[in-house]
Amino acid sequence: MTPVLRTERLLLDPYTPEDEEAFVALFQDTRVSRWMGDGPATEAEDRALFGRVFTKVYAEDLFDVWAVRRDGRLVGHAEIKRTDEVDGHEIIYALAPGAWGSGLGTEIAEAVVAYGFGALGLTEVHATVAAANTASLALLARIGFAHVRDVREDDGSTTRVLTRHRAPADA
């Protein structure tokens, strides 16, 4: 079961059914969804995705997925899961544009990485980021992720694969 994580300003906890509208609003905002998965999806697809968080991910304990809240309001999304693309565990995070530029993305990423190293016992954590997403690439570099390789996507774009290795202090 996805545990509750806390940072200085954020609460990362499992989604509840009441989060559906805020989840859909986050994923329907193209400033966010352009960097997520295969890019923007329809509202119906995002609602189906939200449903699968409960019927598949939580029900089958597949991986950890969090609602990211600040002052009780949903401001983001986070997850950590094993993926074949990086042959390891990847962190995924999104933050509502209204919360950009305030260091909250760093808090989310650091909390999920710490969980991966601590609770999951991982020795490395990965991230895949569109080469054009300079803000996320800069954030990950600041918290110790290093560029490992590039993946050329079918649409001609480039995805950067980054890795952070557990330091003795992270253990």
C-alpha cells in the first residue's frame, strides 16, 4: 500500500475518489500533460486513468502513486515504479503550473527518491525527461541526477534518461 510521505510543505498520500476532478484538471492542463507519458489525453482517458489507479495500481499493489497536496489542496502527482525502459525504478512527478517556481517540484522529487532508497532499498533511481523540458532537467541535475543516455522517440523527439545513485548518506 502506498505510504504517506511528508516534506516541509507537502503531503504525498494515496488518492481518494474525491480527488478525481482535481486529478483530471491537472492532467488536462497541457502545460503539465505535454511532459507526461505520451502527452495530452482526452478527458475520458484521464478519467479512465484515474479509475485504474484504484482498480489496478492500488488494488493489485503494483507500484506507489501519490496525490501531492499543499494546505489540503491537490497540487501535483508523483509515482515510483519499475519500468523496462530504464531497467529499474523510475520516478514520475507533475506539479500544477500555479505551484511552479517555488521549489515544490524539488520537494516532490527528493521525497520520492528518498523513499526509493530507503523503503524500497534501491541503489539507483531513474527519470526519463523530454529533452525540451529544461526545467525538469535542471531540477533533477540539482538533486544529483546525471544524464546517462538519450532515447530517440518515434516522433523524432529526444528523451533523456537520468540516474541518481544512492550515496552512503542516502542509505
